[in-house]
Amino acid sequence: MDNKVKSGKEILEDFFTNISKVENVDTVLAESLITLYQQNKLTDTNLKNELQKLREKQCQPKLKK
């Protein structure tokens, strides 16, 4: 058997490549996570800030034109 063990970086790359394809995953949230990861900004503080922005955006009443 010639099983290759994936590195942590490879596992993260696979995860963030496929997260938006997972059933029942919010695509907006997934895209936010992917962006933070790609920018090397996936930290506790940045993640909390991004989640707060998404909550605020979701709670804003829809303005009628």
C-alpha cells in the first residue's frame, strides 16, 4: 500500500476548496471563510468580525424601491 498522508496545508486547501459544495452550508458564509483563508487572515478576531458583519447584513430590513 502506497497511501500518501496529507499535510495540514493540503487538508485545509481541500476543505476550503470544497466547503461551498457541502450540502446545507450557507454560501455567503462559505465564501467569507474562503476569502479570509486565502488572504491569510483567518484569525479568531477576523472571523468574529466577519460573522458580525454577516449577521448585521442579514438583519437589515429590506428597503423597498
